[in-house]
Amino acid sequence: MTADDFRRTALSLPEATESAHMRHPDFRVRGKIFATLDYPGQGWGMVKLTPEQQQTFVRTEPVVFVPAWRNTAPKALAEEWKESE
């Protein structure tokens, strides 16, 4: 999925608008962020999910979906957690 595809999909949702937060494009519904583009890095798209939804997506498509926690945790801790999965 390209950034343009991500943007088009996000903006196709009812009342979705594009804004910016911390120098990254984000997508909101009635002022609440539901997706962010190019965070945590260029070429990434993040979508707000419940923990249960995140588990399902990560389990079924691990190459495409990674939990955001892994991007924030210290590298050694993230690797340790990955090995225990």
C-alpha cells in the first residue's frame, strides 16, 4: 500500500479529515486520531486498534503488522519479547 492509498482509504471513511500531529500527517474523526502516516518512520502507517484487534492482525499477517510497542521499547527488550512469542 502506498502513502496515497493509505491516505485515500483513511479519507474515504465517514467524517474523516486529515491534519498533522508532531510533524506527521494524521487522520481524525470528530477530532480524534485514528491513523497516522509516516510514523514511526517514512513509509509506515499506523492505525489505532484495540489490543485484541492488534493481536489478531499481528498473528495473521506478521510481515505486514507489528505492534507499536515494539517500535518504542528498548531494542534488547523487543528482541527478547519477540523470541518468547
